[in-house]
Amino acid sequence: MPEPQVKAMHKAGRVDWDVAYIVVQNYPAMHEAGMFVPVDYTLWDQESLEGTPQHARLNDAIVVFQTAGVLAYDARVFPNGGPQNWVDFWDVKKFPGARGLEALLGKHTIPLALLATGLAHHGIWPLTDEKLDRAFDKLNQIKPYVSKWWSAGGEPPQLLINGEYAMTSVFDGRVTAAIRKGAPIKFAWEGAWLTYSYAAILKGGPNTVNGQKLFAFLNRAQIAAGFTQGTGYPGLTRISSSIFRLSGCRC
């Protein structure tokens, strides 16, 4: 995550970067601190503006891509069909094998545990003390079967391929890319979480003008669609998101 470097450069008054990707939870404080410059949407072509939802075009940041967390499993371990939701993931008798879960962000893993308890999607937020207790009790149940709590996006697909996981939570783009390369992995969308990554132009950067041009270029419909096809992550335009849904459904 680049946020510590961005904050350090801003504090020192010497900004060496022009653009940075910012995770959603870190954006508000950095925005309030005045670390970013307003995005010049006059440089965007009309198709890009019309195809980009308003919520993805902030004053001083843009949604650069969307990420989902899904349940993936080793098709060699479950040739007749593997777990399809987080209740299945917690069912170690019906679906035996080593598990993987994310260690970094509780906002990703805790909702999965709540879904495994049978809580409906719309009942997860806002979190309460009672819900947190319920989630941690559920995590304690699965803890003995988690062979590794992963902390980098590339770990889960590789550990599935290596046979170290039978199933795991994983970023959708990572698992889609692995499947396209022939990995024996399948995944389920049910219970997936969705989040965004922002891109911002840094105040005081050496080439903010070119940063503005880069944003306008990245969000041209065909460029955004190419990014989605290449990475498996949908960009902010409706065209790239549609292409991702089509490609994802084939996996």
C-alpha cells in the first residue's frame, strides 16, 4: 500500500510521485489533509463521462478499478463440485481440506464469518458488538483448518495450485487470471464482497498536468475495457464492467 509513502512525502513537502492508488478506507483522511488535486474532468471525452457513474468520479480521485473477494477451490480436490458459499466453506465434514483466509483486513474476513453463521447479506452492516462476537466465535471454529492466513493477493491462487489449500478466499482478478492460464481452480460468486480502489493525483507532484491526461486516457471506454480484459478487474466505466461480468461467468 502506497499511503505511508504519500503521507511522508506530503509531510516533508517533497512529492516525487504524480499519481497513487489509494485504498478506500485511507482516502477520507488523506482528502481532508489536502494531499490530492482536483481531477480535471474537462479533459475526459463525452463517452467516458457518460459511461462512468457519478459516485466513481470524486472531486479529487477516481475509482480506478473494482475488486471482489470470492470463494475459490481446487477442482482436483472436488472433481464433482466444491463449496459454493461460506456456509459450505465452514463445513469441514462435507468439504474437508486446508483453508485459506485473508489476514490483513477484518472488513473482508469478518463478513464472511457472519455469512457462514447464516446471517443475510443485508444484515451484516452496521457491525455491532453482538455481530463481532458472533463472527469471532465462527472464526474460532474454522481456525484449526486454516493452514495459512494470507496477506498478499498472489498467495491464494498459488497455494491452491500447489495443493496447500483446498479452498480459500481470494481476489476475483487474481483467480480469474490463474484460471485463464490453466490453473485447476473454480470459484463461486455467492457471498462475494465488493470494494473499490481509488487513484489520485498528488498535490505538489512534478507532473500533475500529465497525471490529468493519464486519468483521461485510462478512462476512455476501450482503454478501460482492455485493462479489464487483461487484469480481470473491472474499471469504473460501464463498458469495462460489462466485459468483466461476461468473462467472469465463463470461469
